[in-house]
Amino acid sequence: MSRASASPSVIEDGPWTAYQKWLVGLTAITVVFDGMDNQLLGITIPALTADWHVARSAFSPVVSLGFVGMMIGGAVAGFWGDRVGRRTALLTCLAAFGVCTLAIAFIDGIAALGALRFLTGLGLGGALPNATSLAAEYVPRNRRALAVTITIVCVPLGGTLAGLFAIRALPVFGWRGMFVTGGVLPLLIAAALLRLLPESPRFLAVRAGRIATPDGAAVRVRDLFMPDYLRDTLALWMAFFSCLLSVYLGFSWLPSIIAGAGLGPAVASSGITVFNLGGVVGALCGGALITRFGSRTTMLAMAAGAVAGAFVLSRMPLHAGSDVARLLVLLAFTGGLINAVQTTMYALAAHVYPTMMRSTGVGTAGAVGRLGAVLSGYAGPWALAYAGTASFFALMGGAVFVTLIALACVRRHIE
């Protein structure tokens, strides 16, 4: 028996082998490029505004279209992955957002950019649930949370790499060169993974009838609302929605808040960087802690810590003379925990649903979460207009508190 076709029961209860780690690494690479392409538009908007002679506000609909594409792509590709296989769906999504990103390098105009970002979003959103399912099904049960966390944490890691790459590449190659790079690399990786990445052994076993599953070949979204899954589905949807609202409040508005307070662009860049990198560290630590203590205790503790951090930030006045070191530490702590909760929620969702509804369950939860990302574009300015940074960070903390309550309502936590 080949390594790719090993018995699912052997994988579930066996050791975490070097080959399985290699497969998780390959899956994680796809998510790195997902994170990189996801950040490209924000990175290049200043250059686009100068080149096309349009206001920055003209790109707001483009950003929203990207989020809508991710929402639809997460739901549809998750369902498709449960029908045709996670590997097929993942590599198709990887190639799709590569092609659409590459095409942006050859356009001139907001309308075409909006259409292509919507199509790119379909691929970006569709890659995550299938990468999650692959990572979960390659490894033993007791390593599933860590494997999924390692995979999904590559989203902020990819975004960080894109920002670091842009510092040197954007002045030399321009915005078109950035989109060429962001399109060609996923296509090359997709071609390589056609040979290197096998299908999920557990998925193949279910399709072959070697693992019993009720009506597995005809899984439907409404199956997520069967009595046995209804409570967990609704709780996960609320957790994803509220947590992604808080995450994207930070992504979308922290740089402008910090710069607008008179702390300068360097501190603004540092602030969003530590917010992201704190999430990478926090997510990896969270995945390891879940393996040891279970997801309920670990995730509720991380969410509670994030609420506390946001409350402290809401009480901290921001102005030109603010304590920058204290601000960055608080942003790293709060952003780290918020991102850690959001990342480990994918591991929890992969645990909640069985094999033949796993991609559908994870994909629809992520799609509902994208509604929170869309709402952040409107909720952030509203909070800032109401009472400045105090209400902004209070809103962020309130959203994480809702996440905490929702996670407490999930029945099938990882033991």
C-alpha cells in the first residue's frame, strides 16, 4: 500500500509521520499564496490611484467585491470539495486566483479591476475550506488541530511576506509587476502540486464505501442544519462572523487610526505588522495548546484575553506623544489573540463536521464570516465618528466577546 493510499484508520490513530508533515507543508504553501494575493490590492492601491488619477474612495466597491467573491467562493468550493475531492477543488481555486491576479496586470480601469477582484475572491475564498479539510485528513486525530492551524496561519504569514516583498519590488517593477508575480507563482505551485499532492485518503475511502457515512455522496448545505449539527453550525457561524469583524476592523482601519493620531506612517506600519505577526505566534501556540488541553479551554481563554486587550486599548488615548512601545505591545497582544482565535476556529470547524460534509461545513462558516469582513468597512468609520478610538476598540472587544459566547455554545469541541 502506498503512502498516499494508506488506510484512514491507520492514519487516524497512528503516529504523525514525516511524510504527513510534508503533505501538510505542501498544503500550507497554497495558503501562503492565498494570503499574498489577498493583500496585493491594498498594497498597490496608492500606486493605482496615482497611475489612473482616481480618488482612493473609488476603490471601496472593488474591495467589497473581493469580499463578496470570497464569501461565495468559500461556500461553493467547500461544497464542491465534498463532491469531487479536496485536492481537485484546492488546485482549481489556486489556478483560478492565479490567472485572475495575472490578468489584473494588463487592465486599465476600475470596472475591470472590480470584476477581476470578484473572480479572484472566488478562488481565494474557495481555497481555504479545502486546504483545511486536506490538512485535517492527512494527519492523526490528535494532531488535527495543530495541522489545520499551521495551514491557516499561513494566511497572515502570506500577507506579511507580500508587504515585505512590496517594499523592494513595488518601486522597481511597479504595480503591474506585483500582479504578474502574484499571478505566476500560484500557477507554478498548482502545476507542481498536481504531481506532489495526493487526495485525502479518508475522502477516497468514503467515496469507495470503505467508511460508512449517511448519504455522504449527496451532501447538501441543509445537512448542516440536521438536529445533530444545528447548534454547532449556528454557533460556528456566529463565531466566524463576529471574529472576522474584529480581525478586519484591525486590518482595515488601524494604520489610518495610528497615522491620523499623529504617530506617523512608520508607527502605523509597525502597528499593523505586529497585529499580524502576533497572530502568527498566537495561532501556533493556540494550536499546540489545543492539542494538550482541548479547544474549549484554550479558545475561550484566548478570546477572553483579546477582550481584555481591546478594553485596555479603548482606555488608551492616542496622540503624537503616546507611548509607542506600550501601544505596539498591546496591539501585538490583542491582535495576536484575535487572530489566534480566528485561525484555530478552522481547526474546530474541521473537527465538528464528518468527512463528507467537512469542506461544506468549513466553507459555509467561512462564507458567513466574510459578512463580518464586509461589515467592518462600515462599522469602523461609524465607531470612530461616534467617540473616536475609544468606541473603535470597544467595538472590536465587543465583537470578540460575542465570539467567546458563541464558542462556549459549541458542543463538539476538540477534547
